[in-house]
Amino acid sequence: MEVRQIGSNMSEVLNGKGARVLVSYSTPVAAFVHGEVWVCSEWYSMTTTTHINKFTGLSTTKNNKDGARVVSTAELQELIR
């Protein structure tokens, strides 16, 4: 597993199994899993939403996940265990 700081309060975790996971502050909130974009179903803050959009290239909002697969934070956490 490799962790890289990619911005202020933003880290990318490469899990060695084909997933790149965005961690905003200390919470995994988005991922690329074998080319598919995953975004957490929970809404945390405008700053975290900005992190998600920067990482994924999407335009997500609290109520619109812009076509990404919506998953729980627990599912994202499993990717980095």
C-alpha cells in the first residue's frame, strides 16, 4: 500500500489491488476501482466535496453524484484495509 499527499488535507492511497482511494482529512470519500469511479453516499462538507471533484474530475454535489457509483464510507474503508 502506498500513500501520497496530493493536496491540503488530501491523500491518495494505492492499495496494490487496482484501487486508488481519496482520503479527505482522515476519511476515505472516493475511489477509482478498476476504472470505475466510486463516491461516498455520505455528505461531509463543501471542502470534502471539492476534494472529491478535484480527484475524480466530476461535478458532484450533496444530492447529485454525477454518474459515479455511490457507495458507503465503510465500503471505501475496506479498500484501504
